[in-house]
Amino acid sequence: MRRARIFLDAPYLSPESGEFRIVCPGCGHAVTVGAEAHCMKCGASLEAALSAARGPPPPLPPRRLTRAQRAAVSRPKLHKHYVLGTLALWAGGMLLPVGLFFLRPLLLQSAIFIGMGLLFRRTSWPVSLRREQQRQLKALVWGLPAAAEITRVERQVAPTLHAGRLVQLDYVFTVHGQRVEGRMPSPHASDLLRRPGERVWAVYVAEDPGASALWPPGP
């Protein structure tokens, strides 16, 4: 009795090599995805399977992001230092009116707390990082969709020193025939399972394609 073949559109990782593979709808073999998107066994096109594996395209802008999705993108580089800075600012603000109206010596202590708070917050969340995160948020909300491909998956050794990111995903997409590269940090453990060659969706700002992000932005 001949066993019926089961066709799978979803990609998976080979347990032996960890490579990104997809099941060919023509012959049913699990093959790696090459640059021309053709099956290495039977020569059938893998475009339809890859489109299904990529998932539904991003919705039309403006897109609504949940609070968790925004927090995953916009977060300080050193979270603990940022919290300490916020507490110091709060303590300095509480002491300031007491020093102004009752105990003048507390003014100096209030100024010290406020100064430390500003310093900790600024160093733990640099302006350059804030700007890059704002560009990514703009792409996620207002960006145009583009078919992209992951080119590198880099696991972070010390996530607490890199804005809580567990992994950094490098990807590439094409805009008006021009190759555009992007990088996006992620705090989601599920992104550790991604592999180079995986087809994904990216969103980019029309007037500035360098401002891009992967879609969806996570849970």
C-alpha cells in the first residue's frame, strides 16, 4: 500500500544541521532554500511555499501597536541604571519643596539627587539609541511592506548590557531595485530559533528606507 505524501507549507529547522528548510510541494522532500527558490530534488518552484511560510503581509498603515510591542522596541540600554535614575529624580523632586519652604540644607541634597538621576537616565538611554528606536517605531506604524530575508542571527552574550535584547536579526530587502540591509534587536526568546534564509516581512519608511523593522514586532 502506497503511503500518501503530506505537504507542509511551514518551514522548519533540520535537527541534524540546524539549517532552514522547507518541504517542496512538488516532491515532498525537505530541502534547503537556495537563491533561486527552486527545489534541489525535482526543480519545482518554491515561491508559493515560501510566500505561505512568510505569513500574511502587514496591514495598511497606520498600524496599532500594543504597549508590550512598543516596550520591546523602545527600551533603555541599561534598565537597572534607568530605574535608579528615575528613583533619584523622584527623591530629589520630593525633597525640593521641603528645602525651599522649611529646611534649606535639604536643597543641596535635592540637587545631588536630581543631578544623579539625570546622569543615570542619560547614560542608560543614550540619545542615539532613542533616535534609532523612534525610527523603528515609525517604520512599524507607518512603513510600507517589503518581502525580506534574514541573513544573520546573532545571539547576545550579555542581554542586560544591550537593552535586554536576546538576539539581533540582520535582514535584507529590495526597494526600487536597490538592496537595503537592516538590523533589529529582539528581546523575544522565540527569535533565537530563526535561521538565515528565512523569508519574513519588513516595513520601511518610504522617504528613508534605512528606517526599517521586521513585521510582526513580536507578541
